[in-house]
Amino acid sequence: MFNWFYTGLKTGIRTTPYPAKTDAAPGVSPGRPRATRFDAQVATVLAMRCPTGALVRHQRGVDVDYRHCVHCSRCRRDTGSAVMDWSQDYDWGALGAQAERAGHRFRDIFGHSLHIRFLDAGACGACMSEARQLNNPYYNIHRLGFFITPTPRDADILLVAGPVTDAMRIPLQKTYAAMPEPKRVVAMGVCALSGGVFGPSFISAGGVAQVIPVDVLVPGCPPPPLAILHGLLLAVERTMPSLLTMRVAETET
Amino acid sequence: MVVAAVMQRPSAAWQELHRICPARWPEVSVRTDHTMHIAHLMVTPTTIRPVCLWLFGEAEYHFATLVTEELDDTWHLTYVFYDPACHGWAYVELQQPLAQTSVMSIGDTIHAADWHEREAEDLFGLRFEGHPKLGEFVLHENWPEGVNPMRKQFDAHAPFAYHQQKTVWQPPTIVEAPGAFIMPIGPVYSDFAESAHFVIETTGEDMLRVLPRFFYKYRGVEKIAEGKTADHALLLAERLSGSSAFAHGFAFCRAMESLCETEVPPRARVLRSAFAELERLRHHVSVITGICASTGLAVAQAQGAIIEEDFLRLTAQVCGHRYLFGVLKPGGLTLAPDEQRLGLLRERVHALHTRLEELHTGLRYSSSFLDRLEDVGLIRAEVVKAFGLVGPVARASGSTADLRKLFRYGAYEQVNFEVPTETQGDGYARLRILFREAAQSMAIIERLLDDVPHGPVSAEVIPRAGAALGFVEAPLGATFHWLRLDAAGRVQRYRVSTPSFRNWHAFRVAVEHFSFQDFPIVLATFGLSNAECDR
């Protein structure tokens, strides 16, 4: 029998310093555009290059709406001289319209132990792959008291990816109904926020919030594991929220 | 070590199609396109079946895809076949008025076409005469009969209210033995699993019959692509299946380049193939990790997951995105990585592959692990042929088909590599294939990066009206993308035939008559994607 025990020990600790410290390892995040100052003419060209409408032309430059940005990189490559500023951060989780419903009780109850049920409502597979990385030794969410559970009866948080296809609408509602109160919903990926590239269409609802109440939104296509982790920490009030849009005025600080 | 490009010549059998077919069926006419190596066989409603059966049965062509198109007032059905022995394609083309919705089925004999016909019936309202099982397939019970979303007059963007209908689905049962019951799995199941449903009929231990039910994730990609520009449709192509994003984007770009007769610059050709192999490596590591997880081998799972995450980080460092989104564009690539990044890629891929081989050694010496895989989930060579299976699943059962080797597209004509095959067809054979293919991918990347040509990474693509097929060997097997543009350069029809759609068809065969605890293991060794299947 191969000595797996020794192999495990030899590998050592790989775990990210996040959330105690920022993780600066290269490649942990695809990054995303930041609102950038441009003159009106350049701003128009850049906004037009965005295929999803995430870049919004503004008098002083280009604003970004992260509910639509899919990191297609069309605003930073092949644009000639003007390119959008590009951040390498990952603390992207933002509060949804339902954020206040459970008040601060949620942290008191679940601050140290939280069970998560993942649900695929039509995601392309990249979101699920990133969510699956949460359990790998680099991210190791167990150290934070987060556990993945296969049953909604045990779950405190429903982590949903995908635009909610017609066939997944009822399974999503049933899963949500099966979870005991108090509970929260984290929608991850732009598909789950706005329908992403799949739209609202004849077959997809165009976001989780169209079907069940959503507490935390994590943009990204897909959001990297650290962004999902930020969203989960936000859902239990263990970190500060980010915003879903970024305006040019905010870059001046 | 760039070997001079040698264009493969189609075999004599393909050259003879234009004489053989009209001689056997006087109403069939053949037009041969010698530059693209395509024989267009124009058939009539009565000859479609005999011609297809002859191609598949006697001429030993492989079935690639069925493309259904509604153009003006005519149905255009294109059955795409290719000869695995050579570089030749046969497009069996049928045209009939829209009012005539009945077509002779080939799916009862060419099993590979079975699901293609069921899909066309569901989405277009065509009737395939003689097909043994038509009806609810892509669209589930809460979708009304007679509403066919792929028809031209159907508006894809209006939110459709039919999901409100309260209908109940009763799984069809066959097993009548004493004590028989149904074990339902999904659509929401396991820790992290894509949405799919499996009806397992059993009397206790053995899975007597397994009925998979898919298309929970049907996002109507082919429909919503219509009317978009190629640039926007590429976003959809990349997001058909996040785990094989580059391969599908690559196939889409190849369709576009083939249609617009664009010559991709040498530097982009080499880098595209290198990135495609990088994706294949990461994909296979992910499937291997899943197999370790399915058997509960925790340390091996953690080792695999570390390697997978390292590949994701490496991909982001070299290409700017962990899943290679936004790297491709028709005509080439959007980014030109500098020598330093390519050097990093070469060095890191080699180091990661060494660790993968260590994992392989560990698994080979873990008898408790091997016991769970050996002789489990058997796929025999006849099943590969009948179902037209592709990719690692087929190659673990004796198939040697690999589009990279058959058609030598992109930069694959410049490198020598092996197509590994195994003959046992069990779970362990599939695991060995994954490791062996990963080794080949690593070698291909090294050889390609040894000598990357200089120059631009993209060429201009001038859209033109017409249709073309793009194909690549995705990590899970052959994928075929059919793209038709109108005069304004907008997508008129986008048809995607994916390896998961193919291989899920035979999954039932692999799990039936094994016991319950083998189910997750067979599922993991297939390693298929539902997003890719459902689209």
C-alpha cells in the first residue's frame, strides 16, 4: 500500500492567508476592469467594445457594472492605446436587496459553523469548478467553520450558480423551501446575478433573484474561489461588502 | 522542430463517392469540394436512409452530427459523416418544403444519431418515421407540446410563461421483479454535482435499469446565438461548458475561419494548440481528482486538487483568465504572451506533470483504490461503434479516433504525438487513458513552445454569408460546430454537437447491472459535463 499519510505530511501547508491577510499569489483571480477616466470620445469607443453592456460611458470616463462583466478582456486588448484599468482583487461579494431580513442574528448563530448547499441552476461548469476548489487544500474552508452539505435540510446557506433555467426553477424553489429558517442565499457568477451571456430568455429566468430572495451577490465569470469565500464571509457578517457598480468619481480617492 | 506541413490526401474510397452513390441510387447527386475535402450527397426523402446506412455500415464512415436548418421555406437537413481512415467528409443533404415535417429515421440503426433526431423532433417539430422513441427529451413536461423553440418564428427573447404549468412527471418503469423499486438521484444531489436526474430501478443491490434524464440545464444556446454578431456568439461558445471553454471557442473560431477563408498566422496556430493542450491537461487532472474523490481516497484527492489549482493559477498568469475565457478571437488570439510568460508556461507545465506522475504512482500502488475501478462500468468496443462514442471514454475501449491525429488541424501537423488507447473498457482503463493523454499533452506543449514562430497573433476576418463546420478534439472528445452567417455577418444558425451529448447516451450501458456503490465511480470515470450536453 502506498504511503498516503507520508505524502500528505510531505506536502506541507498550502493554505491561503485570506481572510486574515491578502493573498497576493499570482493567478488567484482573473481580475476585472475598474472605472477609468477618459475623454468622451475614447469613453464611447470603449463602452461600445463591451459586448455585455458592463461598461457605461460617463461624462468623465467609463463606469463599470459588475452584474454584467464577464472578464472577456475586450476592453484591455485590441483597443489601441486606451485600455481600462484592471484590478487583481477578489473581494467582490455585495449585498442583495434581501440583506437586512435576518438582521445580526445570523452571525450570532452561524459565525463559527455554517453549512452550505451548492445548487447548479444551469451554470456552464466554471462556477461549479471554482466552488469545488473551496474544499481543496489551498482554500480549505473547513478552517473557517464552513462545511459543504449534500442535504438542504442541514443547510444554512444556499450557494446558487447559473441563470436559472426553466427546468431548474422548481428544483431551486423546492431546495430553498426545504432549508430550515434562518437561511440565506448567495448567488455566484454573473449568470446568477443578471442571466449573464444567456440573458433573460425564453428558457432562463435571468438570475436567482427572479425566483427566490437573494442576500449576497458575487459577480465574476466565474468568481474565483477567494471571491466566493468573500461572499460566504459576507453572508455571515464576517466581512465588509463590496459594490456591484464602480463609478469614475470613486477612483479619485 | 517544425516539420513541413504535409496536406493529407483523402483516400481513393472518398474520391469514388461521386461515382458509387449515383450508380446505386440514381436520384442521388454528388458535388465534390476538393479544397475542403467535402462530398455533398444531395439525397431525396426516400434515399436518405439507405445512403446513410451504406455510409455508416459498409463504407465505415463515422457519424459527426445532424444539422437541422429552417432556411426561407425549406428544411435543410445535413447529416455530417467523416471517414476516419482519411481526410474526407461526406455531407448527406436533404431539402424538403417546411410543410413536410416527416423524415425517415436513421437513429434506429445508427445509434449515434438517435439523440440528434430526438433533439430535432423536440426543438423543431420534425417527425422521424421509424424512430423507436420520440417525445419529451430536451424540453420537459412543463413545456407544452407543439411549441418548438428552434423554429424561426419563435421569439427567443420574450420570457415564456409556460413554466407555470403544474404538471407531474412519472418515471416510466420496466422492472417488475418482486420488491422492485425506484431510487431517484438528482437533479440536486451530492456535494458538487451538475443538475441531472437518474432513475435507478432495482430490487435492492444491483442497478437493473438506469434511465438518465438530462437537459435540466438547457439554456437554448443555439437559439439565443441567432441574430448575434460572431464576436458575441463567441462568448456563448466559450460558456457552453466552462471546463472545455477553450476547445469550444476554438471550434467556433475554426468554423468562422473556414467560412471566411481566413489564414491564421503561424504564431497564433502554435499558441492555440498549446493552450488547447493546457486546457486538456487541467481538465484531465480535474477528472482524476473526481475519481479519487468518488472512491473516498482523501489524500490523493487533495494532491490532485492542488495540482488542478496550480494549473488554474498558471493559466491565469499566462492567459489572464483561469478558464481561458476571452483568449480566442476569430482569426487568431486576443493576446500575445511574451517570451517570459511562455517560458514560465513551459517550465511550470513540466513541473506539474512530474507531480501528476507521482500521483499516478501512488494510485497504481493502492490496491483498495484499484479494486473499486477494475472491471467496473464496462464499455465494450461494439458499444463504442454503435453509439459513436468519442474521446477518452472511447479510447479506453479500443478506439483510436482523435481528430487531432485524423485531420491534423492547427499546429498538430507540426508535432509528433501518440494517441493512447486501452482495450479493457473499464473504469481503470479510463483512468489510465487520462494519465497517458495528460503526458502527451505535456509533451505537445513542450515541443510547440520550443519553436514558437514570431509575428502577429491575429488576422482580420471579413464575415461573409454561408455555412461552415468547425471541429476540434475537445478534452472529452470530438466536437463539431456548424455556423451559418447571413449577409450582414450575423449568426443565422449555430449548431453544436458536443462529446458529452454523445457519451452520456451510453452511460446507461456502463452502469446497468453494477451495484449501487459503483454508480458514483462510473460517473466519475466518465467525467462528463452536463452543461456541455444540455447547452
